[in-house]
Amino acid sequence: MKIAAIIDIRCKPERSFGFDRIAMRIARFPEVLDVMVISGRSDLTVKIEGKNLDEISKFVTEKLSPMENVESTSTQFFLKIYKSKGKILIKEPKYSRIPVAP
């Protein structure tokens, strides 16, 4: 079973290219599922999958962080996924109440 993570990246845009070239370099890694330019504190968001935490950590520290123009990264791991691609993945829990007598 693979685990997934979202990585927010702050990077320096390139003259005449903005974030396009760095986004395309990141997109070529096989671990990367999605790459998006976003608004807010970060510039790019990347979704990746790996076999374990170590594999994702190695990707961030050895491949992503050293890239030219990458200033910082912030990684969040998916702990539990309830819905993905429009499909609910987990059944709702059934709650039962203990009968109460007056």
C-alpha cells in the first residue's frame, strides 16, 4: 500500500517563464501525481505517492529541495482519506444508543 503526501513549495519565478519551467521539471518525477500553481503562502502544490515515509522524505530532501529556485517546502501526509475522486471510501459508522429507563 502506498502513502500520499501534499508538498507546498515556495520558489523563485524565472524571468519570462514564471513557474512553468520548475513546475514541468517537478512533473517529470515518477513519484509526482499532480503539480499546481496556487495562490497563498506557497507557489506550487505537489501531490506524490511513495512506499513509505522514508521514500517521500528522500524525494523531498534529495530531489525536490536541492532544485534551483526552490526556496522552501512543507510536507503534509494524508492520515485518512474519506473521499477521493468523487467516491466515498469509508462507510459511515453506525451509532447505537443504550436504552434509558425513566
